Amino acid sequence: MSNTELDSWDGLLKNYLKASNLDEGSDTFVCVGVGIEGNSMELNLEREKEKFIFSLNVTNMVFLKNNGMTTPKTVIGKKITLRKVRVFNPTLKQEVDGLRIESIS
């Protein structure tokens, strides 16, 4: 790692979307980009002037595939409605708030 990389936080901190970012039980975002690294997929989402990164779990990836998204890039430009759900976190061994894709249009 170069000293230049060690001198700045630029590009390292990302604004990941969390359940607490939803105003109500559900909210709609526009997908403006997709990132894939290995088996991981992230959506770049916007809501008005706010920008977020949403890391997809297998459940959300399967939802997209089963709802007409033939490839990951076909999600770009789509409106995605997310809802808060209770999910089990195996690390914490308890239920926590999570996000599921409710609809895509």
C-alpha cells in the first residue's frame, strides 16, 4: 500500500443503506449503478439527493432475478422499493432489522 493511500479516507468510507435510513416501513429508491466483486453485488441507490450503497444478500439477488431482471445491469434505472423486516443475525444470535426488496419497476 502506498503512502498516498494511507493519507486519506477518500473512497474508503461508503454510505451503506441500513433499515434505520428508511423513513417508514418501506421506501423507494432509484438504482443508478451496480457493483459486482466475486459473488457479492451492491446497488448504488438514490433517494432525492441522498446516495446509498445497498449490499445484496442472496434473498434479494434471487428476488431481482425472479422478477424480470435478466442480468445485474438491467437493474440500473429501476425504482426499487425496500421494506424493513426482522432477520436473524447468526453472529449476534438474535433478530435485527434488515431490508428486503418489496418491488421493482
